[in-house]
Amino acid sequence: MSIILGDNRYGKAETHFVRVDRGHGGHELADLTVSVALSGDFESVHLTGDNSNVLPTDSQKNTIFAFAQEGVGEIEEFGLRLARHFAGGYAPIREARVAIEQHSWQRLSVDGTPHPHAFVRGGTEKRLATVTASEREDWVVAGLTELTVLKTTGSEFWGYLKDRYTTLPETQDRILATAVTARWRYARAEVDHAACFATARSRLLETFAQAHSLSLQQTLYDMGRAVLESLPEVAEIRLAMPNKHHFLVDLSPFALNNQDEVYYAADRPYGLIEGSLMRDGAPPPGRAW
């Protein structure tokens, strides 16, 4: 029986750092978690333990810290710098993938005035970037996760398949809540990443709020379409949206009339809706997803 080594990669996962920009107009924070994965000529280390082609993961961690000292900027650009460094600086490394999560902080205000160096964590939402660099091309995927949204009306769910296990009643009015994970792939690496991210996030939120929903699938499609229509730089978008169910509580045993006011917020199990939208004629995806 012949056994061969298949696809493989290695790297330093979840290097977490905070970079403080101590400008005179007030301090700025960049709070990032960075993961590196390298692919290339690593057969010998797997088969014989020969480490001569291996860049230690500790060195990768130190490289992240050193690059942070030079400045972070937009996380897509920071990822490109790192990925190009690893893919272009070492002969055995053919491809480098850098995945970044940015944790948000908001400046505190005192008596209505922004404080120059005090911050509060901005919730669970994180900005995302995954950059892949190789000898042939670079791929950039931007996005966000844990963007939790809810609207108290403007959502229906009816007309679905029913069988003997169906107990869910149809509704023409319900709470719709979800935590959006969205990733969008740029057609080219060099774009205005800050402006594109701001536009994409804004279109996702505006569409969720304004579009009447007959299903979470329809809402997902409308949100993805809005991003593609607003940003010609984006070739494809993928979304994952759990349905954060809110069930009306039956208060009739207590002689109370619950007129769509009190809901039980279920945490699990939950419906999970996933989908992707691609611009017709867009270049095929790389490995950056």
C-alpha cells in the first residue's frame, strides 16, 4: 500500500496584541487577533522530521509583533503586508494565509466630551479579514461577525411544508433577530478597504431594517444583493445568519392577555441560514475563504 502526504499547512494561531497609537489628539487602539497558516515544501518535516524548511511559529508570532510596531492601519492592509512577507521571503513557503479579527473599542465620553485615552469595549461584533498571498496572486476577503440585529415587526413566516411533526404556527408578524456573519471577496487586492467595509456594513444594516421579510433566507439574499449592488469591488459575498427565535409567552394560565409584548428568547436550538451571492462573471474564488 502506497501512502502519500496530502494537503498540509502550519502556522501560529491567535496571536493577540493591542497597539496604542499615542497621537497628540488622543490615543487610538488597534486590538487584533492574528492567525498565520503557511503552505509549501514541508514534506520532509512530516516524513523525516527534517526542520530545515520550517519557519518556527514563534518567529511568526514575533514577526506579527514587529509589523505591529510599524503601524497597523486597515486590517486588510496589515494582513497583506504579513502574507506577502511570509510568501515572498522564504523559498520553501509557496502560500501564506493571514486571518485577522479586530475587536472594537469605543472612546468613553465625560460630560459629553470624548476622553483622550479611556475606552469601553464595543460589544461582541468583530471585523474580519483573511488574506492569502502566493507567487501568483493575492486574495483578500473582508467581513464581520457577531453583528447582532433585531426588529420587532416587518417579518412573516408562513406557507411552509407541514407534516405530522409540525407544531410551529404560521405568522404574519414576528420578531426577527439574528447575528450576522458576512464575508465578502474582493475582485482585486488593492481597494479602499476602510470605505468598502463601511459601505458594506451600512448596506447590511439598512437592508435588514428596511426590507420586509417573508423568510430569513429572503432577508439574507436581500442583504447580500445590496452589498454587491453598492460595491463593484466585491466579487462574492457569503453570509451565515442564525435565527434567534423569540416565542410569544402564553400568559393565559395567569388570566393575563399577552398582546405581542412578552417573548421567550430561545438560545438553542436555532435555525441556521447560510448562502452566497456571486457577481456574474466574477473571477473564481481562491483559497482565502
